[in-house]
Amino acid sequence: MTLPKLRIRGFELPTCIVQGGMGVRVSNPTLARAVFQNGGLGVLSSAGLKGALSRKNNKPYTTYDAVREEIETAQAGGFLAGLNVMYKLGKDYEETVRAAVDAKVSALFLGAGLPKKIENLGDTAVVWIVSSARALKILLRWWRPRLPDAVVVEGPEAGGHLGFTLEEVGNPNFSLENILPDILKLAKENGNFPVIAAGGIWSKEDIIKFLNRGVSGVQMATRFLATIESGATDDFKRALVSSTKDVIKVVMGSPCGYPFRILTTSPMFNASRKPKCDLGFVLDKDGNDNYTVCRAHPNNPENSKFFCICNGLMSGVGLAPAEPALYTVGSNAYRVQSIVSVSDLMNELSCGV
């Protein structure tokens, strides 16, 4: 079976494969460009981008400048790329979206919460990331009359932060297969926008299985993490290749408040003392409606329940070499046997074996 094309608003991809956004420059312009060259859509991540580029280039960036530079680098020469934006990172959310629109990003992937309607997006494609039909119903109500140009349905087998409770992650009632039908029904009732399945999808056989269930495309991240072009360090990639099923766990402790899936062999996770906030990337509002509160900050009375993941993620892409690294992965990470090129991976997924 030849994989179908995927159309999102004003552009069409040769294949229906989207590379999921992976934070703190694991999905960088090099990866995004390689994915697009091979028929898919590469998605950058805005998480921690200001700090990452400031460290990489040894000069200060604003959020706006960092986001715009990242997108323009990825899209130079007529390439297309998406940008994943975490609504939970509210302090930088509006500035990030404005920079992305000004940089003419191909598509905004909005997740990690229920993003409020954004005005003046022009022709920018908007893709919501949801984990339930209930969330999609709320967004459809909030954003009317604008409909999404596509929706990513992310199941509990995905990597990084998850839109489920710890109890839901292991409950088959919340599997991707079980949450998908109600979302497909809502899509059909509201203009029939494309639905993209994500979370635990590994092979061409998996892709075909979900296409047969009615989706228009799939989003995959861990497969692209394990490529030559991804921004992960060699240590991260070696840990990925040597991982076993028992070291892939869903844990709590992120200041975002969401469960997240990691390798428990991560140096940061095994550190005797978990680091506390010193960057302030993940902030909530205080009583005066200002973004000053980090759950992992030493001044937070409940900080024993949280630890700073920001430096650990920076270390995972080589931007905080003195810090222990934190490795986030999807549930199928143990199946990675080697690090391959994006070209070889896309050929495997498109042509199959």
C-alpha cells in the first residue's frame, strides 16, 4: 500500500507522516528540513527555545527572536515546517505565536492544555493536539467560527508530557484506539478536518492500521529522535539504543504538572539530589496575575514533589554539559536498534518491509 498524501490548509505533503515536535531542540531545523525533503512535515518545538539558542550562539535572545530565527532557518529555500507550542508555557505563549505567524510558519501545533482562541492568524494553519473528545469539544466551542486545519489525537503511549493522569495512562479505556472514534465523529460533524493519530505508532503496519480506522495521517516522534539528524546528543542516542522495556517509565515531578515518559537510566533521574528551578522556563501565575511561580523553585513550599527538568533537557542536546541529562521517550523506545538517517527511516515507513 502506498501511503496517501496529507493536506493541511494550504499545503499538501507527499506522505501522511508528521514528525512530532520534541522539546529543547531535539527537533531542530536540520531534522525538520530532512523530514520535509523526504516527503513528511518536520515540526520544531518552541519549548526552551530562547535559552537554547542563547546558549548555542552565546548571545541573548528574546522569545520572539529565537522563535522567528528557528522557523526561518528551517523554512529557508522554500521548505515547510511546523512549530509545536505548549500552551502551558503561558508566559511566552503569545509572543511565540506572534513570532511564528510573522515568520510564516507552515503550521502551528498547539498542545499542553486548551489554548484560547488566537486572532489575526491569517492563513497560518492551526493544528490542535488533544487527548480526548471532551477537549476537542471545548476547543471547537471556544474557537468558533474558525475550525482547526487538522487535529492530532495523542494517545498515552506518546513520549514527553502526556495529557492523561497516571491512572489513565495504564487504562485500556484511554488507549489511542479507544479515544479515536469519538474524535473522528466530531471531525466529520465539523467540516471533516483531517485527524492525525499519535502515540506509540512505530511501523508502516501501524500507520496502515490507523489509516484504515479513518485518520488522514500519523505523527511520530521517537522514530525521529533515533535519527542522525535529530538534536539529541550521542549519549542520549546510545541510551536510546541500549534501552529495555523496563527502563521506560511514566513519572511525575515536572513543574508542568503533567506525567511524562522518560528513560529511568537518565543521569538526572538517577541523581541523588533532584535539581530545583534556576531558569524559570515553566512558570505559573501568582496572586497578582504575574508569571512568577515555578513548582520546582526552592521558595515553593511543595517543591519536594517537583524538580527542574529544563537543564536536564538542555543537557540532552548538549547545551548544558555540566548538568545531568534527562531523556524523554515514547513507549516503544526499547525497539530502537540503531540510529538511522531520516531518508532511510522515511523509506522504511513509506515503502515498508
